[in-house]
Amino acid sequence: MIRRSAVAAAVFVSLALSSCSVNDGGMISETRMLMGTIVEIRVPRGGNIAENGTRELIHDAFSEMSRVESVFSAHLPDSGLSRLNRSTTGVPTEVSEEMFALIQRSVQMGKASSGAFDITVKPLIDLWKAVRIKGALPTEAELNNALSSVGSEYLRLDPASRTVTFMKHGMSIDMGGVAKGYAVSRAAGVLRAGGIHSAIIHAGGDMYCLGRRSNMAKWKVGIQHPRNKQRIVFRLPLSDASIDTSGDYERFFLLNGKRYSHIIDPRSGYPTGEYVVSATVVTDDPAYGDMLSTALSVLGPDALVRGSFADNSDAMMIVNEAGSLRAIATRGFIKRFGDVKKIPF
Ligand code: AMP
Ligand code: MG
């Protein structure tokens, strides 16, 4: 028996998954459906720019996000990424400066995370998409076949010619773990360049708090209880900061009663298990936070401890230990926001 989270539910939950909600009131707010999720931009009323001008800037920010989607989507056949994905093995393909830079950053994150984050994971994503449709687990041969085409070390990047070469047959790239954060950072850039001093950009699991909520106060972002979206369990005061969350409870499918996440462990070829419920990262760069939160979902809490990969980041995780939820955070996160052990799940 296979069950998918219904589209309407997925959309609703994706807004909620971000695990974040913001105190409202007196906001100019606009919403669009972009990159498979609901994107909301809010600007406090009474700011330095009149309402009409603010709405125009919000519109421009959405246009920029839509442009980013049209470049980095692996679903749109005309995107720059899809063109790259159609390239012949061993033949260098020239890409835009923007594409080259984001691929380069993604490969760096891949190395830093020992392969937990890997944009070449697409053959596995396609395999598990087929599993969802067929309702049957992959055979070992199918799994090994997809795995053999995964690995950033088989991507050759040449900065001089700005080319990308797939060095193994069957390779393709999926930027779903970074493009949304990147789009959020670009949207923040549009608002900032237009003179907006205060705004929230909220795209599913990725949120950027531009400036402060008011002269008096920072933005207050609430982490929702993962199983009860009405309950805020932790509050983070933020300004000029990005908060990015990856988790299993937004997009997943059920097969034979087991839950399969949309995040794949590129090392095993399997979707991440049910242990890590969510991973949240606070940074000043949404693209980085987006990648890191995805990597942490794969790596689990070991990546947060002293001396480990994410030790120097402000990151927290909610894990499910035999049905009971527990939060774990890096030293930096606890110092900045308080002890997550006290979260009342
Ligand atoms: P996020 O919601 O930011 O955690 O990103 C998840 C998306 O990133 C998935 O829907 C895939 O498109 C892609 N993805 C899945 N697993 C990985 C991985 N291990 N490394 C990089 N991207 C991934
Ligand atoms: Mg992410």
C-alpha cells in the first residue's frame, strides 16, 4: 500500500514545516507559489518606503525568485540545469557564472560534509520517485546502478572555461537542497537594494529575517512542535539572519507503513530514516543554511558535537528517540539562543 501526502496537505505543511511562524500585525504581505512551496514576503507597514513602492519591490523579489527557479529547476525542461543534465558524458558543458558558482559552493559543502550533501544525488532521487509511483522497493541492482552514477568527485569543474563535465555515465544534478535558500538570498538582495530595511522572506523551510521587526525589537521566529503546528516550542530573536530547516515531516511517502523522506543519504542510496525529525541552521547566508540543514538531516546529531563538522555553526536538531522527541544543539546555538534541552515536547 502506498500513500502520499496529498498535494494540498503538502503545500500547507511545507509552510508550516519551516517550523517557523512570525508574530504578525501591521504587515504588507504577499504570497506566491514558487519552487514547489508557498513563498511569503512580509514588510512592516510604516517603513521608509510607501506601500505602493513596497509592493513593487516585493513583486521584484518574487520575479527574482522565479528567475532562480527557471535556472535551477531540475523539473523545468528549459532550465539551465536541465540543459546541463542533458549533456553527454565526458563532454564539457559551459554554464552561466551563476550556475558555476552555485555548483562550486555545493561541491564544497559536499566535501565538508563527507558526501552527506551531494547535488549529484539525482539518479537516486529519480529511483525513489519511481519507487513511490510503483509502490515497490528498488532491487539491489537498481540501487547499485543509481549509486554508481552518484558522487561529486565525478564532476569536473573548470573555472577557466566555466564548464562542467560529467565524468560518469548516468550522472545528473539536483539543486533542490540549495536553490530555495539561494532564491531567498537573492530576494533579500532585491529588497535591500530597493531600500527596504525590514522584511521577512519565508519559503517553506527557508526563511530570511531582513533587518529588525522594528527599532525596538528583532524579529521573533518560533520553532513549531513538529507534530503539533499550533504549538511554538522555542523562540529565536533574529535580525539579518537566515533560519533554514530540513526535515522528514514535510515531504515524504509511506510504503508498507514505513516513512520515506525526500532527503537521500548519497552514501547508502536510501532515504534518511525517521530518527532525525528536523535540522535547523541559523546563518547569515540562506544558501549556505539550506545546504547545511540538508547535510545535517543526513548526518544526524553526531555532526553537532564538539570537534565535528557543524561544531562551529549555530545548528539544532529534533530527534525521535523511540517515540519521544528531544532537541540537541551546537554550543554556538545554545550560547546564542538558550538551552534547547528545556524545550517542552
Ligand atoms: P531540503 O528540503 O533543503 O532539505 O532539500 C531537500 C531536497 O534536496 C530534496 O527534495 C532533493 O531535491 C535534494 N536532496 C535530497 N537529498 C540530498 C542530499 N543528500 N544532498 C543534496 N541534495 C539532496
Ligand atoms: Mg536545506
